[in-house]
Amino acid sequence: MMKLAKRYQWAVSAMACAAVLLSGCSSKTAEKPAAGEDVTIRLDQFSGSGASEEALKKMIAKFNEQYPDIKVELQSFGYDDYFTQLQSKIVGGSAADVFELNFENFVAYASEDVLLDVGGLMGDASGFNQTALKAFQYEGKQFGIPNSFSNVVLIYNKDLFDKAGAAYPTDDWTWTEMLEAAKKIRALSQDTYGLYRPISFHEFYKGVKQNGGSLLSEDGRKFTVNLPQNVETLEIMSGWVKDSNVMPSDAQMGGMGDWDLFKTGRLGMIVTGIWAFSDFTDNCNFTWDVALEPGNTAKATHFFSNAYVVNKETGNPEAAAALAAFLAGNKEAAQIRVDASWELPPVTYSDVLDSYLEVTPPENREAVFQSLDYLVTPPVVKQQSEMQEIITKHLNNSISGNVTAKDALDECQAELEQKIKLN
């Protein structure tokens, strides 16, 4: 087995082309604030599973051992509500001192001059990979410190595969083999399904990459949403619901979430992020494992990264930067993240990274790092939210049967060209 550290170093080089891969920092990333009165730093973060919430609290406790004069007030929000809350707070002048941003939304916030340049507050930054730092730079200034990275794999219920007489997923699977297995599992009972992969913006941009397409031209100056490969992709993905019904419709889900369906033991395969591992470990009463996500004509998987940013209006910039840097790059904090199976820490500590492979389930954690060979990033524009809303609307129109896949993507292309300004 290739050691994780070696594979991770290879991935850093590979993602340099996309300028998006994370790395780590030393445990001395920020100078301690000057001695004086105690200060309070407010931290806003996406909420995750209970395990990730507890891990963050442990990381903050470690921070307080090193910085006893800094009190941290943590608030966590569900991802769906997080950015609505954040926008309201920024407009109202009440944003937290430190808050979390994902890569897709980073440019939009950095361009609005609401983030503090932390480049001069990070202290010794020699432990950071320069590509990682540049990923969260805007106009030459360092506005974010990467704190995590994660990707997506195919998670499957081995018990259902055994009952259906289907072979387990392999690295060379395509959508064809995935559909064949899904059909066998679907045939087990009326309320058992073979596959769940939401037809959303994130799954669609990745799906078109898996089928040789793209949503933006290589130079980022033109939308290419209605390419023939993209139309075929939407037809295939919607066919999993409308034709073979290996994937349940919204009505068949009956308000149940995809993770919940998998945990009931009635779903053979789910395409989702590695942040599900701790939840599934605690709540699945069956044997499950992971594999590389199948593509159609090519393999591709998500690359998600988050960063801590500092509010430009904070009254305690040194303390805020110290908190952000510690949670992002301290070795003890990284180990806590690994132990909780909470995504991956953006560090270069080989012992911490190698220990990730030792945590089970899943048995095939190596697939997480094999997936690094196929990372793709989303199209990112200043009007990110508006772009995603437009694409999602037209995907839903096609899925509902109101229009064909081709008409939906033609209309989507026209609306994007009209409303979204590209560089």
C-alpha cells in the first residue's frame, strides 16, 4: 500500500495546475497576542455530525491550553442556512471575528472587501504549501487559511450486494457497471433502491466531467452548459430516476434524507462525501465499504476545501488570526480531526496522515487517496450563488419532465449568458 504521505505529496503537485490543493502549516503559524486583558473571539462554522462538533470543541480546548487569555465563543449553523445567516450578519455589521468559507464562495466575499488580510499576522508560514496559500489569496493578499479538505466516494452496503448476488464495485467500474448492480439491488424489494446520487449543481458539474464535458470554457470566458456531452449526462442521470428507478424520486423518498435512507439498510450505493464516515460508523447496522466513484468516459470526483477567514472589522485581529491558524494547522488539532473521521486535515504531518488509514470502517480508506488522482473543482464566478441557482432551476425543470434535457440546458445557457458576467 502506498503510504498516505507519499500519495498526498503527489496530489499537491497534481493540483498545482488547478491552484486549489491544500497542505499544512507548522504549529507555530501565528504569534501570540500581546499579554493583557482577556479577549473573546467569536467563531462561526458550518455544523456537521455530532462527532465533528465534539472534535471542534476538543480543538478549541487545545487552543485554550496554548492561549489561555483568549475565550472562544462557537456558533455552528446548518450548511443550508449558513450563508444566509452570514450575509445578514455582514450587512448588519455583526459578523463573527472568525468564520468559515468554502472555496466556492471565497472569491465572492474576498472581492467585497469584508475579509482581513492575514498574511502579516500568521507568523512563520514556512510550513504551508505555497499552492495552498494561493488558493485562498485574492489580488495578491492572503484572506484565508485552509482548514480542511474532503472529496467524494462511492459508499456501498455490502450486505445488499451479497443478497442481490452483485459483485462489489472495483476501480474500473463505469456508470454501466454501477447501473447493472443498482438494478439487481432494486429488484430485491419494492422499497429497496440501488443508488442515490442527487441531481444537483455539484453532482452535475462533476457528472459532466465524468462524461467529457464542462460547464465553462477552459479560459473561463464562456459558458458551455449545453454541450452534447452535458445533455447526455443529464439524460443518463435523470434516467436513474425516471427510467430504471434504481434511484428514488422525491415522492418515493417521502421527505427522508439520502443518508437516512442508506442507514436504514434499504439503499445499495450512495455517492457522498467522506464526512459521512463517522455517522455511518455509528448508525449503520450492516457492513459497508467505499470505492472509487465510477465515471462514464472519465473519472472525476469532487474536491472540497474550506478556510477560516478573519472579519475585517474584528477588534482583535491578532487573537482572531491565532485561532484561525491553530485550528487549521496545529498538529494536535489535525490529529483530533483524523480521529473523528472529520474530512481530512490540511497538513503535511506524515504520522497524522498515515494514521487516517488505520481507522475503520471503511476498510478501503485507501480509496479516499486514490480519488486524489481525479479531483475536479467547480466553476467559480463572483456571482456564484446566482449561477448555481440558475443551473439548479433548469436541472429541476428537466427532472420534473417539464422540458427535455436538451431544452433545459439550452434555456440554462441563454439565461446564464444574460445574467452572469464572466471575467
